[in-house]
Amino acid sequence: MHRRYFVKSGAVALVTMGLSPSFLRRTAMGMELPLAQKGKVLICLFQRGAADALNVVVPHGERAYYQLRPNIAIPQPLRAAGATGVIDLDGFFGLHPSLAPLKPLWDSGLLAPIHAVGSPSTTRSHFDAQDYMESGTPDSKGTTDGWLNRYLATSGTCEQCAPTPFRAVSMTPQTPRILEGAAPAVAMNSLDEFAVRSVGGDQVARLEALYRTGSADLIHGTGQEMFEAVKMLKSANPQQYDAQNAADYPKSQFGQRLKQIAQLIKSKVGLEIAFADVGGWDTHVNQGGATGQLAQRLDDFAKSIAALTTDLGDGMQDVVILTMSEFGRMARQNGNGGTDHGHAGAMFVIGGPVHGKKVYGKWPGLAPEQLYEGRDLALTTDFRAVFSEIASKHLGATKLDTMFPGFNSAGQLGLLG
């Protein structure tokens, strides 16, 4: 078969595998990169669309909350019948009732919500705010890489560990902004698609032989690493996987992607950074309160995370899960039964190393004079304080000034031991 045909069919095969063009460019560099402390894993989950922090981590002890949201506020715990009220955490904050699957994580000290956290940027643009959060450089549009990729590419971590093709994996069709950059990362829709679709039984072998003997062009340069990755995944055989500890993953795309992250962790393919995202959080209309649109989204979100933590079991001692959303939503409900774009939001940090059973962040209040620009939850914690603490205390990063240029990372929250 002619080389020109193989180059074309090879490119198709790579797309089928879920390897993004940026992955091809980066692995072609042949970079030797340090790994984090052996066995440590960070799972980042992005809620795209701006999740409503005030109805996720509910300030039920704040009277103004109920005044601002007469139709969509979550009922106070003592006044609620059945499962329709706030799940109380500490007498002031509580969880939306659809987040009930996360309450056991709070009780066991694995869950730490963070309130009034986000970007110091004033933008209410989804695109810009997501870009700033993933690049780690608020209001700077010239940043070319993501903060997680800068971590991967920065020395000062566990240099005795050997890199693997699956050090950083995103369960998304394309490499997300947070993993764009010089260091290798893999993006895939699913583990089942991470394979070369072949018509003839020997097509893969012939394609591999062509990569070995061809000229040193871009495709040839990445070919060997591609096949090594396929072989590694095949030998680990994560597709033949049964969840443990009676973990029940939702059948949703998000639930199944978290299941596959667990598969990769347990397959011991060297996974250190995992990423997944889920949309549907832009609730301008008919948001609902204890039930409705937001409640349904939170139900899938919580059940998926709870299944992941249950499945990993004792393995959660080496795992931290970080959730994020580009900004929060307006404190006052709008005329359509929803909420418009706001400012500060909420995050969850979950894992064995987490100092849980505490809501972190300074609460700014919801009185008119306490609102940002008279309308939004005010920001009291810069998201970089959270990111830098997790990078340093969990992953072992030391060059935080490179990861978050211009940010003083001294003011950490004490989330991790």
C-alpha cells in the first residue's frame, strides 16, 4: 500500500482514537517530563454554563437569601417536608436536596465545599470566564496554555517517575483549554474509541510497520508513541471492568466518563491528571428550586461523583476531586424563574487528603450593601488559591509562580494536609 494512502488513513485512525492534533504536536517533541508524587491523582470536573452557587451550597441561615429568591430558594431544613429541603451541613450552609449522595462524603470528612470563590475578573462572558479559569490567568487573553499543562511541563515534582502516555487524560472529544500546552495530554470520547478501527486483521500491523520505516515527518514522529499507548491500554484491559463496592454509575455521558476515569486509575496506566466536563448549568429560565431543571442536573452530578468515590474505595486516599464552574449566578431571581450571570461561585474538593466537614471561604453576605455591583455574590477567594494549594500539597508542585504568574499563592485555605 502506498505511503500517501497510509498517511491519510493513519490520520483518520488517529482521529478515531480520540487523539487531538495538539496531542500529536506535543508528543512529537519527545519531551521527558517529571511526574507527581507516585500514585497521586487529581480529577478536575468542569460545570460549564455557570452553576448557581447559592442553590448548590445553600446559605439557609441567611435571611436575605429567601428574600432574594421567593420562588426558587430551597426550603430551610426544619421547615421542609420529606426530601425537599436543604440538607444541613453546619447550621448555616447546606446542600441542595439533589446533592444527597454527597452527604456521606461530608459526614466522613472527605468533602470540603468552598463558597464565594472564583475569578477576580469582572467578565460575565461564558467564553472569557472559562478561558481565564482554565488558563489560570484572569483577564489575560494572551496566555497560550492551561494551568494544568503548565504543571505537567514544570520541573520540581517527582522526577524519578517515568512518564506514560496516559499521564494526563481528558474524557472529552478535544483537548480542553486547561490541558493545552507543551506537555503531552490525551483526549478521548471513551475508552472504547481509543483503538484503531481496522477492516483487515493485519491493518494495524502494516500501519505500525509504515510508521517505523517511514521518513521522520510529523506522523512518523508520533507513530511509535501512539502504538505504545494502544498496547498499554490493551494490556491493562480496562474495558473488561466491573465497578466495585456496589458503585452504581448513572447511564448519562458524565456518569460513564467518571466510570472510565476509575477504570484508568485502577488499570495502573500512570494516570495523574483526569478531566471531564458537563454542561447544562446556564439556568436563565425555569431553574426551579428543590425540584426542576437545576435539581435534575445536580442529581446526575452527585450520583456520578458518589459512584466514583464508592468505586475507588480506599484508593480515594491518593485521589482529589476538584469541581469548578466559570462563575456563579445573580443573587436575585429574574422574571423568568431563573437566574442571570453573576460573579462568585462555589467549588467542591473531595478526597482522602482533604480536611473536610467544613465550608471554606469567607462568607460576604447577601444584604444589598454586601452584593457585588449591587446584584451578585461577592468574591472572597481567588480560584488560584484553591488550584495552587491542590497543585502543591497534593501533586507536589513547587514552582507555583510559573503555574500562576503574578499570583501570590501564600494565602491558601488549608484544604489539604
